[in-house]
Amino acid sequence: MSHPSDVLFERMREVVEAPGYPLLQHYKQDFYKYDRQQLLDTFTPDMTYLWVVREMGTHLYPLYIDPRITNEAHAALSIQSSGQDLYLVGPKGLKQIERQRALDELKHYDYKVGLQGVFKMGRLLAEIDVRVVWQNSRLKGEVEYRSEVPIVSLTQRDRVALQRIALGQVINKSDSLFTPCKVVTFNGISLIPEVSAQEEECPA
């Protein structure tokens, strides 16, 4: 085991690799590559996900963070099929749920963007400044958070949420899913892990 999310990933793998399991017969890279990467990018000990498993692939969504992610999850749930399993994945492991429970979970947010900035559980966490600039003949996004809260007070989940919210705000401002978000700072300090910052685009 080399990453904190490995134990959770193994629990998920036990589901899709169980003898006779009827789903995930095609597009298996959705699980082994993309769901795995989602865990590597966003896992914290208190993060909860909605996991959608179908015959034709899987989807994994961090919950309670950003409306853009919620919209993607709603789009996945809109494809109703009897060949579909839904799970809440989080600190307590995996729990299979019904579609209505999934829809109910998507109504809740711990973080919200308002006129003043980003709020956590109803309290202002940080002001936010979103810029879209031309650089090397293409649009790129930059997000600056300013706060009275010192960066050392941010939880790991706060950092993940602010990164995802930043990407969503850049997409909204540029009106394009393909605008990279290369700069996200909190009181002048980068929130993007060094490895991610070297990639062409922030993970969507």
C-alpha cells in the first residue's frame, strides 16, 4: 500500500472483481484508471463519494463540494438502467444505496460560492478572485483566494474543495471545459500539488 486511498480502492475492487458480478463488463479503464486517479487526486480521510457502476463503465464523484461535480453526477444518474449499482464510498467503507438516496445526497453542500467568496458550513472561508487570461495563444485560468484564515488551518478536505471549486469557477468564467487552471493560490501560497501543476491542465 503506497497511498492512503489504497484500502478504499481495494474495497471497491472487491465489488467489481467478485465472481459472477454482472456489471463493469466494458470500459473497465473507467475504474482502474479514472476512478483510481480520482481517489489519488481527491482522497481525504473524511471525503465521501458517489460511485456509479454500470455494465459500460463507472463514475466516481466527490460529494458536497462543488455544483459542477454535482451536475456531472446528475447527468450520470439521468441514464436510468436496471444494470446500475450505486454506492456511497467514504470513511465507513462502501454502502450500496438506491437512486433516490443518491439524489438526496447531491442536494447537500459543505462548501458554497457566494458573492463574498467561498463559504464552509455557512461561514466565509475565503474571498475568491477568478481571472481568465490569454497566454501562449490560449486561455488559462488563475484563481486567488484571500482569507483571514491561515493556510495551516485548512484541512486536507478544504484544500481539495478549494482546488475543485477553482476549476469549476474557471470553467464557468471561460465558458469552456478545456480552459486549464494552472494557478490556484491561498493567501499567495499555491494549493496545486507540484505534480499536478506540471500537467497541461488541472484534472476535471
